[in-house]
Amino acid sequence: MPQALSYPGVYIEEVASGVRSIASVPTSIALFVGWAARGPGDRAVRIHNFSDYQRSFGPLDRRSPLSYGVKQFFDNGGGDAYVLRLLGAGAAASRVVTGQLTIDASSPGLWGDGLAAQITLRPAPDAARFKLDVLDRNHSNAVLESFENLSMNSADPRFAPSVINDRSAFVRVTVGTNTPPAAGVNNLATGADGTVLTPGTAGFQTALLAQFGQGSVTDRIDLFNLLVVPGETDGATLGALQTHCKNRRAFLIADTPANASTTSLGAGLAATLTGVDASYSAIFFPWVKAPDPLQDMALASFPPSGFVAGVFARTDSARGVWKAPAGSDASLNGATGLATTLSDAENGPLNLLGINCLRTLPIYGNVVWGGRTMHGQNDRGSEWKYTPVRRMALFIEESLYRGTQWVVFEPNDEPLWAQIRLNIGAFMQSLFRQGAFQGKSPREAYFVKCDGETTSQADINQGIVNIIVGFAPLRPAEFVVLKLQQIAGDLAT
């Protein structure tokens, strides 16, 4: 209402419409986890291209399937990812101490031994201040970073740790007393990569699973949709990751073993395929052959998960999360072949087990040729048999979870329920118009129910509002059946 109605005339009020739009969350933010030779090990770093990866974690490394997987993700259409580095025992940051100033590399690893710190003292009357240049010893002491007018006094606005530690990509500093360091060039040393953690080993699996769960590093990531651990094939480990994906409304893209064959896959993956949370994952076979830049472009075999994650992202962007990331358009960029060339007869039994195959097809080349989750076995009869159905549900759940936070603490009665129906209905209608559901009309495609039937008086007394949202998912046309019939000549008119 206006503050006061005092004079004769027209008064204008703005009335809230009650519409709170629900935004669609991203569907293909990937989280990559693995060992790398450098980079922070206490947090996940968000990147948007492979150059970002190189700045934080270094170049391609033959010891690190992670580095190749991230590159293959971006080469195949990925555009947004987190990277989490696993640290092996004995990893140490390079260090140099000059006077009361200690300079450490920003992350553990032998890479820090390639750095040097150049101290330049300022002339009087500012002799208590100095300049720090971070040099690249591997490239003729080229200046990587420069920090001017630093002080060793914690009360000074230019206190060295305050200026450097939150800004430098290469070093961290600590100070003792207020005494300025001596001028000169000081090489960082004694860095160590520690134990190289290889997928499939007990050390890798222990370090990997320690990053998941309540209060862990991954728990601090706001949103990721795809989980990729290139090269990890242990059934028990994948089962634990499936459960974490369920808790985070994410989807695991898993690899089959490098030496797997069409005859060994069924029994070897049985435990993983029948897990309770297996619908939150999909597994791919075989490994992919591609040129290796670190071996003079000779062909090498790589886990398929990095390639496939990029195909997921590319398909989501072009068609939507409701489209299966498979088919003639799901080509593997950068692949020159597959470790195992499959025939239709070999593909069939694996597909019925829920193992997604990569195929080399005439004209189309190397493509993803399977769209089932690990609950995709025919005998199971799971409603989450297909990858796009599971991922569509996760997308709707996450979007509605974030888009209905405003409901908390609102008066729990019909006006609130009407607003909920309006807002969620508008979101579902926008998806229907994009072709995300089955059905010719909204009534056939989805429903939103929130009223006195879903929320009883007992629920109201406990502060609960119940919302039921249903949708008719699009399932992929996995089998195309053509029926041909001859027309008898005497029937022609």
C-alpha cells in the first residue's frame, strides 16, 4: 500500500506476480580425479580448456592418465570441468630460505625445482622494502611473476605473505623477523613428486575414496554432473563412486579394464553391474587408440572415459540432456581406432549386459554405440535402464532443488501451493516445448501436484510441504526394425 492516502488523485502500486523462475542447471560439468605431477591437492580447480589445466597441473604426463583424459574431454566438446589432484606419499614442495624469508612452491612436486626467486632491495630511504621476482630456470630465468615494494613487517599493507600468497600461481612465502632478505637469486630445491599413484592400485584407490564423503574436498564443490576417474576399473571402487554420485545427483562414466575382452567382461563386471546404485553410472568398452604427443605421435591406447565425457557434453549442448550421447553423431574426436574392433554379433551380448560399446562404423568412423546405465541388463527390467532417462531425472531434481529454496519458511497453505504449482509448471512447460518429454500435450508429458491431497494437516503441523512432479521420459530408439513386404501383382490397381 502507499504510505498515506491524503490527496485526491491516482496512486500507483506494484504488485508482485508470484512467479519465481526456475533456472535450468548445467548438465555436463565434469569432475576429473587422478594423480598429477603438480597442482593443489587440497581443493578442486575449475577449468574451461586444456590451457587452464596446464597452468595449474602442468603439461601432458605419461604417468598421468588424468592429463590425457582432461585433454580428450575438451577435444570432444567439453567446456567446463573441475580437476582434483591426488597426492602420493612423499610428495614435497620445493623450498628455499633466504634470511628470514621462506619461499615454497605453491604445490608439492619436483616441478618446483625449476623455479628461482630473485630478491632486489630498494635504495634508501626504503631499504626495508624489496622486490621479489619468480624466475623460470628451465627457460633462461625468464620472469614468471613480479611483486614490488614488499615488506617483512606484518603491520605494513605490503606485508609479503599478504601480497604474494593469494596472488601467486607459483610460490607461497612465510616470514620470521622484520629483517629484509639478502639480495640475489636463490634456487628452489628438494621438491619431490612422491609415489606415483596409478589407477588400479591400492594406493590410488585409498587416496581416491578419501576425497569423497561428508566434509571432503569434493563435498565443497557446488555442482558437478559427470564424475570421471580415467583408468580406474576396480569394481568395489566404482561401487563406492556410484553411491557418491547418487548423493550428489551426478553420473559416473567408468572404464572397462585395458585388457578386457568380449568374453571376459560379463563375469568380471557382474558385481559392479548389479550394485544398488549402479543406475548412476555407465561403463564403456573398449579402450581408444589415439596418437600420443609424448611418443612422437605413435598410437597408444587410452581409457575411453575422457573421450566419452566430452561426447556427453557435446550432445547436451547440441540436443539436450534427454538425447542419448550415442549414435552416428557421437563421434570420438582425436581417435584413430579402437583397441578391439567389434562386430554386431559381439556387440549384442555386451549391450544386453549394460556394457556400452564403442564401434568403428563405415562413413561415421569411431563412435559411441551404447546408451545404457549399469542397470541396463534386460533381465533387471529397471526403469533407469537408459542413460538419458537417468540423467534427465538428475537434471530435473537438481534444478527444482535449487529453484524451490524460496519455499522454506513460507506460510504452508493453498496460496503457497498455488505458487509452487505455477513456478514448477512453468519450468516443466519450458522443457516440454523443447521436446524433452513424450506426449503430444503437457497433460501427457508431465504433471505437478501440490495441494491438500499431497500435504495433509499432519504434514502441515510438522512443517512439511509435499510436491509431486511426474514426467514421461524420452527413451532412445535403440532397435530399429524394418518390415518389408512384397505387393502381390494381382492386387495392383
